[in-house]
Amino acid sequence: MSDWIPIADVSECPPGASIERLAGGRMVAIANVDGIFHAIDGLCPHQGGPLGTGALCGVVLTCPWHGWQFDVTTGRHRLSATMRQTVHEIRVENGRLFVRLAGDGPAAESPA
Ligand code: FES
């Protein structure tokens, strides 16, 4: 259980929305697709844009900086079969979201 990190309240991410949060030194994009939560690495591999602040349409999250798109259920880039964001486990407990970070993503710099 200790590797599950509390990351947000469920109420912060209603259906059809995405948010970004820092967990374990990594930026995580959380998306709510029809009540099912998904979590992927939140730094866009293009130029480090904040994926979690992008627009969510269905399962597709669009980076707000230049429009790269990712499937939040798989982490896959919509146009590149080889580009993939790390997918993290996410669960709900007592109105809170918890993530268990996968091991192969980049670390985010701490805010100054
Ligand atoms: S930084 Fe995300 S598309 Fe450019």
C-alpha cells in the first residue's frame, strides 16, 4: 500500500476533464473518461508541455502547447506507434485518487 500516492480529490477531476498533479517528483496527467480515471506521465515528450492541462475529448488528451494527442488509456501518441507516455495505475478510495507510479518515466523538476 505504501507505493500508492494520494494525488487529488475525485471532485477535482469531473467526467470529461483532465488535471495535472505532482506525485513522487513526477508530473502526472489525470483524466476522467466517463467516470473512469486514467493517469499518464504529464510531461509532453515534444517540448515538455503540461499534458494534464490540455483538452480531453473521449480518451484523447491534447497537449495545450502544440497539439500532440495521446490516448489516456494506453499512453500512445495518436500518430506514432512508437511514442508512448508511461501509464500509471490509479484508483479511487473514499473520494480520493491514488496513483502508483510506473518506473520508466521522466522525473519532473520541483517547482521553484
Ligand atoms: S509540448 Fe506538447 S505538443 Fe509540443
